Amino acid sequence: MTDEEIAALAGGGESDRVERKESLSDRVRRAICAFANDLAGHRRPALVIVGQRDDGSCANLAIDDQLLTTLAGIRVESAFAPFPSIDVRRTTIAGCELAAIIVHVSSSPPIRYDGRIWVRVGPTTRIATPEEEQRLSERRRVAHLPFDVQAVASAHLADLDLERFRQEYLPNAVAPDVLEENHREPVQQLAALRLVTPDGEPTVVGILVLANDPLRFLPGAYAQFIRFDGTELSDPIVAQHRVSGPLHQLLARLDDLIDANIRTGLDVAGRTPHAAHPDYPADALRQVTRNAVMHRAYDGTHAPVKLSWFTDRIEVLSPGGPFGQVTIERFGQPGLTDYRNPHVAEALKVLGFVERFGVGLAIANKRLAANGNPPLEYDVQSSYVCVRLRRGSP
């Protein structure tokens, strides 16, 4: 969208494609959610103008780099599920410098913000009715869907643990007040959260989250843990585990293995003698393993996530190379992220394994530095990503 197109669209006043806000607030995020859902079916980008009053006058907001960076970061905030697609630009309309948020129509609606589905009706942003939510879900039939929300042909609704969905997943995925007013059938609830298709067929993410045995349908959906007594793959194996099951069990078991294998020594040189000092910070390793499970390729490979624990290092290998705007050359750059499995990412947040998106490796490096370990090392190829943690001195 050019500056001329932005000015022309904004000049028509607020509508189901234009919203004006004097400053950044929660209402901006709701408007982004609503425009991404495109209830009216325009199939064209919408516009949130920041720095302009409702009557079109200039609010004299400072449109600096910090504000633009904050606005650009909205798309990966964890309150969105899945993430909206936006562009942010500084523009000038009638002599007033403004920030323009260009919101692209989602190919996989509905988008939720803070557990609610927001839609735009005329110049008003509000929560979708059940009928409107159904209309948005129906649009996914003809959209190009990510692999993680495609139907698993051999799976049936009976393969999903509906009691776990009702008791554990649903209350964490949907806001309590919305859930209290929700009287839909379980299949409709599952479809709204992309765990089944609108026709009731389990999706890949539905199998990963709710099937008791995802390996029946996705042969590579497990993790392999091997500990070596040495620094080479040919050295003796001390312990090995095949970790499988629905995502919450798989990640919890990996957490247990991490805790059980970290060795702690005594810090006699620090201010607090005898303070525990691990050879690896557990949180750093958790960030890396969860990243591997979230971003791995589940299609086109039967390979597992591999965690190889040597005496001098740990290597976490994730099947599938970098995805989207994250290239081999740009992998690991702060603030750069893309999602091969956006709905798996959403599920990990619902399950409590992710608090913030796009910062896992940065957090891991921060924990490593605080513990005295070297920073992460990356071996990035077209078919896999290997993240290496070097041992610290216990």
C-alpha cells in the first residue's frame, strides 16, 4: 500500500477498513485483530492510523523509531493467536506525521486477541457472535492452510481426548467470560481452535495436542535423548530415551530429563561460597528444546527432535531448515522470527510452555551468560537446525 493509497483510504473516515487512534492502546490491538478477520469480506488490507483523532485532526504524537518498533512488534505478541500479518510505516497526511499499521487479511481466521475474536462492523470493533465466528471458520476451507491445521486423513474424532480438551485446554484458550456464554457443541469448539477442521476431521495440531499416541499418525512426532560418555557419537552411551506422547507430556518429560542430567558443583570463588553452580542453566536448555519442538518440520520427514548430551556440549537438532523470512544467513538474529507451525506455537502458549514469542534463543543466551557458559552456536542447513550449548565449569 503506497502513501497515496493510505491517504486516500484514511480520507474517507472510520469504516470497516479504517480505524484512527490518538496513541498506542489496547484498542489498537483489538482493531488489528478485527481487520485481520475481515468479517465484511473485503479481501484487501485495512488501516489503523496512530496519531490521529476520530475527527481526523492531528494528535501531535511523536512518531519516533521506538514507537514504530513497538508497533511492528505487536504481530508476535503472545496475546494474539495465531499471529496477524501487519506492516508499519511512517506517513504524513495533511501535514501531520502519523504511524500507519497496514493489516493484511488472515488466510486462517479467526484470529483471537486476549482469547476473544474481534470483528469490525462499520466503524465499530466488537466481539464476534457465534454465527460470525462460524462464518470466519468456514473461510478456512478455501484458504491455503499451514500444514499444522491440515486434516490428518487417517484420524477420527474418537482419536482425540475430548475430556482433556474440555478440562485443560479449552479454559486456557478462551477467555472465561466468553466460555461462560458459549453453548456450542464440542466439535464446534474444537474447530474454532483449529484442533479439527470445520468438517470435524482432526488436524495435525489437534493430533499433537489431544491424541494419546500422536505417533500413530505422525511418525516423527517424538524426541530422542542420548547421553554419551565422551565427545563423539561413537563414544559409549550412558543413557537414552525415546520421548513421545501429546505435546504437554513430551515437553514435561524432556524437562525432567534436563533436570536429571544437569550436574551441579560448588562455587567456592563467588561471594556466596558453596552456592550451587550448574554446568548448564536448565532454563536455557528448555528454551532451546521447546523452540526445536515448535519450529520443526512435521511434514516430509519421520525424523525426531534429537537431544545429544556429550561431556563438553549439548546439541539439539530440529528437523527442517529455517522457514520464511528466517534464512540460513539470518538465523539467530534478534527480533527476526517466522513460524512454520503457527498453530503449534499457539498450542504451546495455551499449554503454558511459552510466555513470549520470538525471544526463546535470546533468553537462552542471557541465561547462559549469567551462568558463565559461552553463547549458543548454530549449525543451520536446508534440512535441519542444530543448536549447540557449550558446557560451563561446575
